[in-house]
Amino acid sequence: MNYKKARIISLFLALIAMGCIWFLTVPEDPNILLIVVTIALFISALAVHLIFYKCPHCRKRLPSRGYPGETCRKCGKKLDS
Ligand SMILES: [Zn+2]
């Protein structure tokens, strides 16, 4: 998995988790399964981000905010290769 896929997947998982939280705000019937799924989604989003959102050359983590840019800020190599 490259850093672009990792970024999209972690964002996607986080969005689903936020959607689940929205369902959890419905006060009748608190659903334990939904709580577990929400926590699992957040953990997987974080895990994908931490494990795969890295420079393909030096394996240093890319900045989590904003677009990482064309080149790695640590080793200076192009990220797309
Ligand atoms: Zn690098």
C-alpha cells in the first residue's frame, strides 16, 4: 500500500466511524455492537495512518495535516516512484 492509498483508506474509515457516532446519538436502544464497530473503525483508521502513511524511501512518517507535497521533507526524494 502506498501513502496515497493509506491516506484515502484512513480518511474513509474515519468518516464511517463518524457516521456510526451519529447513529449512537439516537438515545433509545444503545447498541453495544455499534459502539464496538465504531471503536474498531477508529483504531483501524489510526493504524492504517500510522503504519502505511510513510515516505516510500526512508519510511519516515509524512505530515498528517495538509498535502505532503511532491518530495519527502526528511530525505528529499520524490514521493511518487
Ligand atoms: Zn523520505
